[in-house]
Amino acid sequence: MNDKCFELPNHFSRREFMHVGFIGGLGLTLPGFLQMKAHGAQKFYESKEGPAKNVIHIYLPGGMAHQESWDPKPYAPLEYRGPFKSIPTKIPGVRFSENFKHSAKIADKITVCRSMTHGEAAHERGTHNMFTGYRPSPAVKFPSFGAVVSHELGSRKNLPPYVCVPNVPNEFAGSGYLSSSYGPFGLGSDPSSDNFKVRDLSLPDGIGDDRFSKRRSLLDTVDGHFRKVEKSDALGAMDKFYNEAYSLISSKEAREAFDMSKESDKIKERYGKNTAGQRMLLSRRLVESGVRFVSMTYGGWDNHQNIEAAFNNQGPVLDQAFAALISDLDERGLLDSTLVMMSSEFGRTPKINKDSGRDHYPRVFSVVLAGGGITRGQVYGSSDAFATAPEENPLSVEDLATTVYDRIGIVADKELMAPGDRPMEIVDGGKVIKELLA
């Protein structure tokens, strides 16, 4: 017997070591395990639907100030407190900014995380964090949450699994190192516009059903020829896009999911007949119809100047729409199966600047979660008295992502295959925050 001690490579985790022992008992050697790991790591965990059957990610680009929204500091000096008063909420002892009076009334249905933190003060890098769960890397292009959900769980009812409202908001909302076929479906227009029309849901002018069928038959013939002589992700993705487009055109479920005329004026007014309201209303329609992941963006929150005017303009409509969405989902019996997450790339500086605004600040900010297996009516974590740093329970990007994936039914340290046969964990190093779980 060889007296040499065998040492696992230092990148192996305890979980992988235990897995080696287990499969060794089934006759698979360590070299076999390494080969399987390199070429099929995605088989280690099977993703199954969790409490969150659907997700709506409401993204507020620019970096929304937590002091003017979810984490006011009513006892701080004016230069830290800012221009707004605070109001009580349905959670005893918890206050929101006065601009969020509707959300205050449904606070017992949501969880506000006041201790979100990371180290990226640039818009692009912060956005990357909040869409992928990873810090940016020059070597790897990471997939977004929606793309991972699309890859792991697939589509329902001829509907795209991952939809962006109104359009794909940034480069980090895409499929990353995964096939582009797992990327998002963008609407092509805004649901609040009078001439709202979703691309790929109707035939082009002058194309009838017969001509449509002939074109598809011709396309299938040409596609089959090229597929014999070349294999590439681009061809596979294009084939998937064409099939999805045909499915959308022929799918009654898809046409009805995107048809805003099905909603009454009363419900439209409840959400608000504006950009925020109609985007959130459409998001509810999409998850209700079977879309797994909706990424919805609203507003511009990079308020370096005159933050009071900016929030007076955008805050109340966001507040009305968000409160209507949460209440509507709950009334329809959908909130327990739909995880709603509202986030931004970072927060704003503790002190008001010389231009009556606030600057970029990633050290502490707020994220709101609701439904989909998340505890109702609580505040998780806290910032200090001047909103300069987390005071209790700092929440990292990795922990947030791991917890969200857990609610969806995806194990965050499952490895997917990046270019070069390089296995990559869906999230690297995060943990599930048990206090957030219902």
C-alpha cells in the first residue's frame, strides 16, 4: 500500500469531498469523478420549484436613496435626515419616508432589508452585483438571475421563462456564459403607452396564416441544411428564438398574457395610469399567466442634485404601484408563490451634498422582499443612526442571491459550465439567511 497521503486540491469543498466518498462506494473513482465534474457538473443538483414559483424583480436604476424611502433617519440632524418626514407603518415601531404612505399600509406583507452592503460605487459594477450575485470579473461574463432560472427550470405554456419589462435594461441582465437562448425576452415597447404592442405576437402586415406556414416550412428546410454543416451556439440560440417567436404568435396564452386591454380601468387606476403602474400591472399579468421571472425597471434614481424634487416626482407613483402589486397578488392568492424583490445598485451618501442631493454609496442600503416563501412584516438588519454602515446583520450580495435562489428551488452552489469546461457555482460563497424565510 502506498504510504503517501492523498491531498485533495485546495479548491475542493467539504461537500465535494463527501460526494467523492459517496460515489466511490458506487464504483466511480476519483479520476472518474473529476472527469464528471469537468464535463457535467450541472448534474450534481436537480433544480425543482420551491415556494417561489415566479419572481418579479423590480429594479430602480441609478441608486435609490434609502433615507428617502425605506430607512429614514427622523432623529438625525437635517443634513443627514434629508427633506422628508417619516410616517408609521403596519409594523410596530417601523417608519418609512412620507413618500411611501401606501407601502406603509402594506408593510405587514413585506420584509425590508436595511443592511444590504457591497463595495462597488460605480453604476455598472453595482448593477452587475444586483443582477448576477457576483462581483464583476474581466475573465467571466456571469448570467443574470433570470437567465439562471430560464436555464434551470425552463418555460411554461409557450411563454418565455424570462421577460424584461419594458426592455432588456442593461448588459448584465443577459445570459452571460450560458447559451444566449436563455436570455430575456424584451417587449419592444412600454405597456403605459397608448400604442403598446409586443413584438413577435402578431404577423407582419401582408402575411396571412398560409404564407406564415410556408415561410416556417422554408425556414426549417434551410435551417436543417446549415445545421448539417455547422454546429454553434449561435445556430442553436437562433433556432430557439425562431421557435419561441412562432410559439408566441400561435399561443393563445401568450397573446392574453400581454394583452393589457383585459384589465379594467379600475384596476389600472389602482396601480396608476403611468409608467410605474402599468409596468407593475403587466408584471403581475405575466407571472399569473406562467412567466417564471419578470425583470421590471422604473425611473432614474441617480439624484446628485435636488433629491427632494426627484422623489416628489417619482416616489409617490412608485409607492402606489408597488403597494397595489403586493395587495393584488395577495388578494389573488399569488403572493405566497411569487417572490417580489425591489432593489437598486447601491444607496446614497449619509449626508446631503452642496447641490441638495446625495452621491453614490454602496456601504449600506435597502432591499425589499415579499412573498414566495419570505417572512411577512419584518425588518431584517439595520443601518446605524446616520446610515453610514450596517449596524446589525449585514446582508451581502451573495447572501441575498443565495436566499432568493433557495426560495426559487435552485441550489446556489450548483456548478454550471462556463467556457473552457470551467465549472462555476451559480453563487460563490453565499448562505441562506434563515431569518428571511417564512
